[in-house]
Amino acid sequence: MSSVPVVLGVDLGTTATKVVAAGTDARVLHTTERGYPLRTDESGEATQDAAEVLRAAIEALADCAAWAREQGHEVAGLSFSSAMHTLVGLDSRGEPATRAFNWADTRAADVAARLRAEPETSSALHRATGTPVHTQSVMVKLAWLTSGGADIGEVERWCALKDFVVTAFTGEFVTEHSLSSGSGLQDMHSLTWHEPALEVAGIRAEQLPELREPTASVPLAPQVAEAVGLPAGLPVVLGGGDGPLANLGVGAVAPGVAALSLGTSGALRVTRDKPGVDDRCRTFSYAIADGLWVIGGAVSNGGVAGQWAAEAFGVDVADLLDEAAQVPAGADGLMALPYLLGERAPWWEPGLTGAFLGLRRSHGRAEMTRAVIEGVAQQLALVRDAVTESGAEVRAVRATGGGFRSRIWAETIASALNMNLDLAEGSGGSGLGAVLLAWRALGEIDSLAHAAELVAVESQVAPDPAAADLLARRRPLIDQLHHTLRDLSL
């Protein structure tokens, strides 16, 4: 039986909680998972049942803890990662008084549009908090809710979904600077709640959790310890947001090394040693820990664009992607702006619609799918361009996500960026990032940079020079076409 100690990283995702077990060598030894539904009954709705997420976290953690006991691993601590931009209202007993609002809930679109119609106000909030004024922002959701956007019952306090779970695990109503840096409510320079943002949100600082460092720890409460089979008082490291921790989990912590993820949506983030956004407010700025920050942007339309094409054409998505891979770069003159779900970075416009341009009778489903994939890749390249224009270097990219199971995604994105993609598919992502952060907090790893060096690259995909040149020449057109689509009224 092994006596290698492990940390269990609890990753609270949009549709499932995953628990990752790993030692100080960053090798993922075991994972467990419990799913739950995302409710989308109402137009624009994307919510979760907070109590159901808590139950899933306890069950997944109990399974992983049982595995650790069976294998003879001592559990040295727990740590958390969580989907960012979540919000739940609590009653006087600390129980959920509302459903948990997910980042994808767009019902606050009118509030976001009103705030963005006042550029000085929205840009000041963005520059202070590092969070774009968009429907994903907790500040915007609160402004909508507190002004009567939905029935919120008797809410006394507000927090992120992770904060609710951590409170249930420890009895302490706390959050940390990483997750809160994506709320739109925290001043990224002072790391305190930002009063102008609180005023817009319609709440008081006393209604929010106490702010602490991501490496801070609190003891596991006896009742939860008994339920999951771990010792009471075990250190629970607060952790952070899934985006920043994904940089750590794929080894993208050194300055100039970006993390790129491609799932249903996508994102590109590069680490640096100070907060700040670009002059045109196209990027976000979120904290990791130890004075490190990520600057970057998320795109709403990632692998979902390929899935949409497969559903539209009535074929298997893998087969369709294989067909698209046979089409030369440029899709025979066809361009797609794949804004099926509006768009986040770098536009931050939830109402944006998509388009095909240059469509001819000779174009079929393979060309259209190729154009959609190139459109997603171009959007990620635009995020990279915004990051570099802010003064942050991007010299290497580590990529992960389910989208890269198909080669065409990796090859097209590498060409759009005109950079090698280092694939780190087995890294464990943000769950492993939470584990490494905990080992840092427990003093077993001397720096986050050292932690990132432990994460191995599995393979590398190089750009195609001809495709890179073609996509680079097309990219300035996308900004022009975006303005046309934004102004289009049907």
C-alpha cells in the first residue's frame, strides 16, 4: 500500500463536480464525478440548484476519499476550483433563497446594455474590477435582480456557488480574490469590494463573504468530515476560479505562456505579475494567487459551433469534422462569423448574431463547417491580439479541452495564432490547478512557477504557414463585419 500523500481538488463545474486526486508531482492519480442539470426553461435562463451541487460535491468527494483510503494515500487537504461568475442568494439561515445563476444566464441583457450605453461608467467599472460589463458579470446580474428582474424572496446575503459550498464544508462565510476578481465587484488593485460597483449592484459589502487569499485555508467541519470519510479539521484551501486555475493546471504560469481551452466555449489567458486590462477594455483580468494574474478573454462559441453544424446537417459531429478537414484552408472563399450565442471577448455583446459571407452554390456542408471552425479560431486569435496590445507577451500556448479530440481544431487554431500549440490533455485542468495551489498553501511546493513546471506537454501541433498567412489577411475584416452585424436590425 502506498503512503504518498494527496490533495483532493474539488472542481465545481457547470454540469458536474469533479474531484481530482494528485500528489506533489502533479500526476493525477484518480478522479470521480457527479453530474447535475443546468436549467434553461426560461428564455436566457441558465441556473443550477445550489443544494444539488452541494450534494454532488459531497458524494464525489466521498468516493474519492474512499479510493484514497483503499490505496493507502493520506489526504493532506482539500482545495476548490469553480466555474466563475456564479451567484446565489441566501436567506437568514444561510440556505439558498434563489437558484444559482450561471455565467451563461443572459436575462440581465437589458441592464448590461444600459450600462454599456454609458461608456464612461462601464469602462470605469471594467478598468477598476477587471471584469467586463456583460451579462456574465455578477455585478450586472445583481443589478438586474435587485431592481426587480426576478423574484428573489428574502435574500440577506449573496455569494458565488463555491462560497456556498465552502461555507457548508467549513461553517465560514468566506471567498477569495481569484473567484471574486471575476465578479465585477472587487477592486483588482486594492483587493477590496469596490463601492461604485456595489452601488450599481444595489447591495452592501456586509452582504458579501469575507475576502481572503486563494491560498488561505479553513478547517473541515465535523459533520461534513463524517459524511465524506475524512478527518475533521483537515485544511480546506479556498482555491479559485476555474479559468485562472486552469493556467496553473496546464503549466501556463510563466510570463508569456498562455493557456487556451476549447470545450463548448473557449478561452485564452496569459499569466503576468500585475492586474490590468487593455486600453479598449476587450480583456478581463483575474487573480490566480501569489501576486499572479491572468489577462485574456473567453469566447462563447467554441466547440458548440461544430456541434451546431452537425445538428443542422443531421450528421455525426466527428464525421462532419473529418469532412471539413479535407477542405483546404480558407473554405473555398467562405467566411463565417460564428456568433450563435452572441459573443464575449473581445466584443462583449450578448446580442450579436452570426453570418456566412461569400456563400456560393458550390459550397456544401464541409466548406460551411470549415468556415465555422476557422471563425472560432479567428476569434481566439483576436483575443490573443488584444492581450498582446495590452503589453502582455504571448510566446507559447498550452491547450486543453474536449475540442482537441479532433485534429482540425488544433491545426486551425495553431494556424490562426501562427504559433505552436502544446497539448496538455492529461493535465487535469482546473482541478489539478486547485491541487497545486493547495500544495503551495501547505508549504510542499515553493512557488506556483515550480508547480507549473511539473505539468508535462503530451504533443505539439504546428501552424500551417499558408493557412496562417490567409487567416492573418482575413482577420482585419472580422472587426469591420462585427460592427455591421452589431448595427443590423432585423
